[in-house]
Amino acid sequence: MLNENTLLDRFLPPARLSYLGHAYYTLREYRAAVLPLRESIARVPNMRIGHLWLAAAYAKLGKLELAQETASEVLRIEPKFALTRWRRTAVYRNPEDEADLLEGLQRAGLP
């Protein structure tokens, strides 16, 4: 599990934090996914993928207002973002993982 000392490591690449959050998300550990994803986007506010996964995690936790706010950041970064186009580029070995993420993104209000 991620701890505060890990987050304080300024040499830890933000992308690694995003992928850690995504790993937690894929394990259906949505609450654990939030902390590394929030830290990742705090370090790199224009990294779309961190916002994307965070919006889905918030939606899965029932925090729809936060999910929608985070989804709006995805659209700020990429105004023409569409789930149908993104889905063609997302590759998941387990189709259930992809379906779970898409459900979270739809709940967050992404088009």
C-alpha cells in the first residue's frame, strides 16, 4: 500500500503514480487509487490519463460531484475527448477491467 513517505519522494515520476493508481483501480481498490492519482495530477496538472482514472475512481466510490469535476478537467485538456474513440486505443487483457473502467467514466459524465 502507498504511504505518505512515498508521496513525499519528489523523484518519483508522476506517471508512475498514475499507473499505481490505475493498478489499484483495476484491482477494484478504488479508495486506494485516489491518493496516487491525486498526487500525480497535482504534479502534472495537464496529464489527461491521471484525471481520467481519477474521475472513474471517484464515480465508483459514489463521489459523483468530484467525478464530474475531474471529468471536466479531462475535457479541458482534450476538448474533443470521446469514450468511443478512447476505447479503440485502450488495451486490456481482461475485458471485465475495460468494462469496469468504461462504466466509471460514463458515471463521471464523460461523453
